[in-house]
Amino acid sequence: MEGKKAYRPENLHYLKMLARQYPNVQAASTEIINLHAIQNLPKGTEHFISDVHGEYEAFLHILNSASGVVREKLDSLFATTVSKADLDQLATLIYYPQEKLEEIERETTDMREWYRITFHRLIEMCRLVSSKYTRSKVRKAMPPEYAYIIDEMIHTHYEDMDKRDYYENIISTIIDIDRASNFLVQLCELIKRLAVDHLHLVGDIFDRGPRADIILDSLMNYHSVDIQWGNHDVLWMGAASGSRTLVATVLANSLRYNNLEVIETGYGISLRPLSVFANEVYKDCDVHCFEVKLTNEDAAHYTEKDKLLAARMHKAITIILFKLEGQKLLRNPCFGMADRLLLDKIDYENKCITINGTTYPLEDTDFPTVDPNDPYTLTEEESTLINQLTSSFLHSEKLQRHIRFLYSKGSLYKVYNGNLLFHGCIPMTEDGQLQSFTIGGVTLSGKDFLDYADTNARRAYYSKPGTEEREFGMDFLWFLWAGRNSPIFGRDRMTTFERRFILDESTWTEPKNAYYQLYNDPAVCEFLLKQFGLEGPHCHIINGHIPVKSKKGESPMKAGGKLLVIDGGFCKAYQKTTGIAGYTLIYNSACFRLVSHEPFVGRANAIRENQDIASTSVVFERLESRLKIAGTDVGRQLQEQIDDLMALVQAFRSGEIVEDHKE
């Protein structure tokens, strides 16, 4: 029969197993009908976010508001019947139900009437955001204790007088038994759950901002998410795997930007051993090159003694880092980075260094732990210190839980519904070819190299401690963080040494991979998409990593819209450069919409003043017709199930498999 999947004798064993779940034609046919019905529903909304860098308040607001999707739906329902002030309050209530409700209870005299009106509005929102899902899926998303009640209310026809009384009685009972506040919170959470079907986080959860751990807690509770690792994520993954080099890097970065809250408060890692070591070994040293970056707010709380200790700690861990990086480069000549071995190039007598044939004066050569004749060997005290700090990372239960989540939900790249997602770049040469890497005895490029890199990143965490696989995996994570033209670093070199010690800023440059010029060409983007099996008018590369300088007129859309860069500056430290506070992307069944965000006013102000993030939304690509689930990756999986069930029905009817009609 046309449309049925033919089965071969070797597939009969599989069909017999399938028959245990669908034992007869009736059961298999019912499931085929159900799956076809699902395929004809509209595609769910996808939400893309990148480079959140620990800015948890702004991230949670974007997550709660779904980059304006929630407010857009409120406006579509109530713009002509509800005042703007009430809509502002209702939106804030959905974003922050517990906190906003506490404020409303303090200021409202007749809470019973307020609850009655608000429940009606929230149920209308639930009805709208649930309309593109099956009733079964919506029921599964509901809080178990209220699933029956919410299901009844969503599907009640208010025009029917009997049903209206039934509806009103449910609301009255909820208020009478003092469950109104709990029910309201659960309704708001359900609305947010249904507003977005799937979240993509395109890298860089960690560093710069204060609390990446709070972001990861929220992601672990999110209903459907994938993550493309960024260079700052890989850094922390390596530290949690036990890489001493990456532990030192995490600490040096965190000290540099005075971002210790996530380490000490978030993950419970004590820095006292480092402070004791730094105060003892570096107490008489010049540390002016290691002054910590403080905001005006931070500076008010820091004494000169605090600043001096921070600079000593920063210098102590940075020198350890330079030694450990040198050991990695000596151990892995295949990384092709021998030119980054710099400690042995220092001329202490003349306080200078020669790099690539040019000699530069050094601002600081006061390194009490560096032996000029053996510069990459740790002292006994340094070795003890970094081992102790690494042990703290390995034994932080919360950090390990978060890193396991990053491994389980993350990867270097993702192909999803016609789009290719990755954080950094696909390394390329200036003549437009895929850049080759010869590492571990094999030469690879493009998708093959990313697959190889993904595998080695996992070995760093999951291989048995002490094995060659784990040791090389940890070295490779460092290569991904700082290696020449690494796919998530995307630069020729990381010039931390030069930035600390050399005044000549020409040495600070970190040339970008050719990809970042070539990606403006639609033909190049189409070439890259084909490497990952994607082609067609609505396929895109979705990229993070390099902040878009919007205030200088740079557009996040490249190559005529084939490539989108959605790092617009979530991190406060980047906002002077970008001019905005981040881009996000919405892809629903009708269009692609790019959203640019202004800096967030802060959680407290947002709740108190009902202030949303000021955002500008631009639809840059419309689909020819509303995309149904049948046209998505899930739809193709459903079609495979349908084909298998059709083959099972055929096997039943041909007598190859005997039907079971037991009740």
C-alpha cells in the first residue's frame, strides 16, 4: 500500500518488540492518528540567548519575559480592555509572581476581588499560550496538584451560563480555602512554561558577572534546554575536571574583575590558602601590574589593605598560571604554540623580553618564585597551593552538579530545526578554506574537528582519573579555551602576559580567525551550513562570542541574514563597547524575530515599578506559511515512528505477526 513503510525480514524482530506496546491493528492505528495530529500542530517557539556572563538578574528577566513574548501575548489579549498600568502590573506578576504578589497584598484592600479579576486574566493567558500544544502535553506541564482544575478552566466555554457558574465557583473555592496565592504562582509559572517550547543558550554562562551559579540553577529547572559551550564555560568545565591550569585561570580571571562571589558564596570554595600564600611570598613585591578592576560601587567598600591583598593574590595565581600553561605547551607540541612560551624569554638583568624578534621593556620582573634557569617549574609551596585549590573545585558538590548538567545538555555545536548553533567559529583560512588541525596524530577540519573536540572535552571529565585520556582531555580543554584558532576562542593568541607586563599596546592584539571576515559572505555561510547537512532558504548560523558594536552601527545580521550574532552585551563590562545590553532571538511558527535589549534596571526596580527591559523587536524573516511540527526535527522523528507503525500494521495484516486482542 502506498505510504506504508515496507519491512524486511531482518526488521521483523524489531516489529515484534514494537507489537508489545501496540499489540493489534487498532492500537497501532490509534497511535498513527495521534502522531499525525501532533504533526499538524504549529511549531513551538524557540528562544535563543547567548553570552549571559553571570548577569543573573538580567538573564532571569529575559527568561521570565521570553524576550517580550509574554508581554506581546498579554497585549494581544487585553490591549483594548485593560489599562497599560494594569498590563504592566500583570506582566510583572507573571515574571515574578511571589515577590509581586507580596507587594500587591500590602497595597490592595480588597484582595478577593483582585484575585477574581486576575485569575480570569491569567486563565485567558493560559488558554492562549497552550493553544499550539496537545491537551496531553499541556496537562503534563501543569502543576500536579492543580492539573485537573486548570484543565477544566482552560477548556470551559464562558458563554455557557452553567459553565460560567461552575468556573466562578472554582475561583471562589480556591480563595475561600486560602490557596489563592499558591494557585496564582502556579498559573504564572505555567504561562512562562508554555510561552516558550525550547531554550537554546549559545554559550558563555560563566565569568564577568556575579553569579553564574544562579543562572545554572534556573537552567537545571527549565523544561527544555540545550547549551552550546562557550570558551568561558569550557574554562570552568576544565577546572571542575581537575585541570590545575584551568583552576588557576578561573581564579586569575575572577580576581582581575573582582568577581569572587560566585567562587566563595556560589560554590563554597575558600580562597584563604591563596591569600595566606600571597601575603607571605609577595608581601615585598611590586604588584602594580595586578591591580584589581573595581567598579565605583565596589571601590567604596575596599580599603587600601584590601586592594593590596587582592593584587598580591592576583599576581601569585597568575605566575602559577603562566608556569602551568608553559608545561602544557611543552607537553603538547601538536598545539603549535611554542611561540607562547614566554617566561624563558625574559631578560631579568635588562628587564625586557624578546617576542618574535622584537625586544620590549617589561613593567615588572619581580617574580620571587620563578627560577630563570627553570622558569616553568612550580615551587613546592606553589604546587601545594594549586593542588589544594584544585581539590576544592573537585569537591564542590554544587559546582560538580552544574558541570555534569553542562556536559549532559551541552555540546560544541547543535543542529536544530534547520539552524546551526555554536558559540565561537568554524575555523577558516584567509582563502576561504576550512582550517585543518593536526592534533593527536590526526588531521581534521570543520565538522570533523568539532566532533573530535567534543569527544576530548568529554574525556576530560568522564575518563578515569590519571589515565592518558583524561590528562589529554584536560590539556585539550585548555586548548579550546586559549589555543590558536580554537573553534570557541577563534583568535591567533591570548595575550594575557603582554597585557600585564608590556606597555606597548600593539603587543596586546589578538587577531581574529578569518571566519569573522568571511562570515559576511552568503556563499561562505551556505558552504558552512552544507558541512552540517543544512541547506535551504530558512537555514541560519546562530553565533555568540564576539560582542556586536551596535553603537558604531554594526548589525547582528551577517551575510544577508544567513548568520546572526546574538552577543550584544549582556555583560555590564561590555556595554560601553556595544551600546546595548544583549540580543536574543525568537523563532516561532511564523517568523524569526531579533530582539535588542537596553540595560536592565535591576530586579528590585522591575518588581516595584513594573519596569520591563526596554526592547526593540525586528522581524527579519517570515515563513511562507505557518510551520507545523511536521516540518521540524521532532516532526521527522514522529514520521519515523509513523512509518514503523505502518509497517507493523502491514505485518499484522499479512500474518507475519499475530495480533493480541486481550482486554
